[in-house]
Amino acid sequence: MHQQLDEAARRVERGAVGQLLNSTNPATGELVWSGETGDAAAEVAAARAAWPGWAAHSTSFRVESLRRFANVVRAKEAEFAEIISKETGKPLWEAKTEVGAVVNKVQISIQAYAERTPQRKMEAALGDRIAVRHKPHGVLAVLGPYNFPAHLPNGHIVPALIAGNTVVFKPSEKTPGTGEFLVRCFHESGIPEGVVRLLIGGPDEGRALAGQPGIDGLLFTGSARAGASLHKQFSETPQKILALELGGNNPLVVWDAKDIDAAATIIAQSAFLSAGQRCTAARRLIVEEGQEIDLINSLCKLMDRILVDQPFAEPQPFMGPVIDNPSADLVQEQWVNLMMKGGNPELYGAADKMPSKRGCKSFADAARAASPFARIVQNFRPRGSGAD
């Protein structure tokens, strides 16, 4: 068994040749990052080989290693934020807040570990003593999303490392450059390369990693459909950890609102931050009868002031494009579907409010770049409901 693990680790060191994976800037189409897909089995083997040494270190040693990681990320804030913006289309200011969240997660995780895993010793019957200690699980796989490609996987990786586990991290195929940058920061802080492994690839590599017998758990952030599939798959291995943070959102409810403008501000922030690509981005609005007209009027005034542009534009936009063209197509299809069901749009974006004045060749291109605007800003009232 050890011979097989050593051979797999050597395969990683030699750099097995895979298919090329590219990521592009969703705002401009330019190439951002390119690299070869990896081998899930080899990466798991490398992490397994590094696990005993990492687990043998004291908790204080691992904690200090993660604090050095936070310092490395802090020093690379500008470079880190730049690649996040380029791969996701997020405005630069928003990407910087994500880098800050990566740094802050370290201290949050250190405190949480101390609170949740204290050693306990107590007296038992007949003079015996009972001790409760916590041990690491082993090798954990982490599958990351594209909407927060650094913050969300980091939220899995940091606690896992503090607890003494090793990690194989596969970033989203849409944001591999951000994933590589994150892993590089771990290594530059002195954490051994075998302790945090990077698996580049798409859905096939993700499925291969989830199916590896050598992992002791999977930490997943992504779609509800993929999560349901993983839940079914891991039901046969109850000894393995499965943590699922799945997509989806709830409607916003405005009821008995005392301050309509404040409610409208909350709605706008919910709908348009991260171009609507987060679990707090509500897609439905439920309003108490009698308040809807004032609320929609206030909301439309705010919508009319939102800047939509590429991530590095000046002045900085409030939101950028969605992650890729298929996502933009889906948003527009949903908009058309609602119109066909009798929806009435409350606000149309004027061309001079869109990016068409700043690089797009046509209004259609501008509307495409601002597709979440079309998705969220529409308030649809069924015809014949008496609300027209």
C-alpha cells in the first residue's frame, strides 16, 4: 500500500500531462489563466503521504502556520483581488472584500476550534477517569464554487488544517487561477505542499475526487443538484464526512414596513451584490398589499443609479457581469419566460446607464453584460390581478 502511495506521489511530482483548462474574463473575454488538468488519485495519495507528519504537529504549531498564511494573503491583497476580479467579473472593490474575508477566517477558525474541541477530563465510576480528545480525520476533499472562489473554499480548508487534516482542493473550472493563487499562499507561508494539494479540472475531475476511496471526507459548496447526488453517493460510506453548502435562496418579505426607502435599499443590495450570484440574492419579493407601489417606485430610483461595468472601470461599478455566456443566456431566458407568463417590467435600463457607452459595441451587448439587472429589477404582476 505504501509503495502505491509513494508511486502516486511521484506521479504528481513529475507532473502528469492532462488536458488544458483555460479561464477567461467574463467582462472582456480575455484569457486570464491556463493550466493542465490533474489526477485525482495522485493528489489524494500525495495528501495521504503528508498527513501523518502534519497531524503529529501540535495544535499551536498548526495555528501559527495558519497565522503566517493570513500574513501572506494580507501582503498579496492587490494581486489576489486582481485575479479574483478578472476571473469572476466582480468589481475590484468587492474582490478586495473577499481577500479580507480570507484573512479574517483564520482567526475565526482558531477561536472556533478552541471553543469546540477542548480536552475534557472527568471522574467516572469506581475511581476511573474519562478523557475526551479530538483527532483529525485524515484527507479531506474540498470542491469550491465560482461565486466566492477564494473565501468559500478557504472557509473549509483553514479549519481542516488547524484540526490536523490534509486537503485536496479542486476549485471551480471557471475560476482555477484564483484556486491556484490561494494554494500558493498556503505553500508560501511554510505549509508543506503535500498538506494542501491542488486539483485542476472540470466536472470529471470533481467526480473522480469525490469517488476516491482514499479521502476521509468531502466538503462541498455548489448546486443543490450536485449536492443531492453527493448525498446519495456518500450514504454508503457513513464513516466519511460530508459537508454540503448548497445553492438556493428565499424570497424577501416586506411587511408593515415603517421605512420604505430603507427596505428598498436592502432589496437592492440583496439582488445585485455579486451580480446576483450568491445565496443571499433574493429573486422574489413578497410585499404587503398597499405598500407595493411606493416600494417599487423607491426601488426603481435606486436601480436607475446602479453602475454596471467591467471590474476595473472608473468610477468603480456596483456590479459586473455574470460568470459566463451560458449564465447570461439562462438569465435572459428566465426573463423572457416571465414576460410570456404575463409579467410587466417596471423598469427598463437606458443605454446611457449601461456599459454600451464604455466599450460594448451595441445596446444588446450592454444588456447582456448587465443581464442580472434584467433578471432582478423586473417586478412581475400577473395581468388581470387588479394591480395594473
